[in-house]
Amino acid sequence: MKKIILYIAASLDQRIAEPDGSLEWLTGFPNPEKTDYGYKELLSSVDTVIMGGRTYREIMNMDVIWPYPKQMTYVVVEN
């Protein structure tokens, strides 16, 4: 049986996104040393990613390479 690990980037006031779904609070976080805080190690242990449709759209609108090339990814969308 596989483990389920919940990983959510959340602000100190427990927000995961702006009301419009944007992630500006996260991308504006100062990180001059480019520290990943163990994220690469965590991600290497993950084989499946589940994310919401808004998060998926935000990632697709960013100027980044798809961050989960080795993981099966499921996107949950609202009707």
C-alpha cells in the first residue's frame, strides 16, 4: 500500500492562493540563496501528483518547465 503525503504551499495566514487563484504571494517570496528547503528530496519520493484545475492553469501560465516530469499527474477540475 502506498503512503499518501499532503504537501501544500501555504502562507502564514493559511492561504494557498489569492481569491482569484493566482500564486503571486508564493512567487514573490524572497529566496536569494535559491534554497529548496528539501523540496527536491521530497519530490524524488513522489510518484503521483494531484492538483486542482486552478493550480494547473497557474503553472501552465508561468514561464517554467513542467515541474513534475517523472510523476503521474492528475488534475481535478470543477464542473
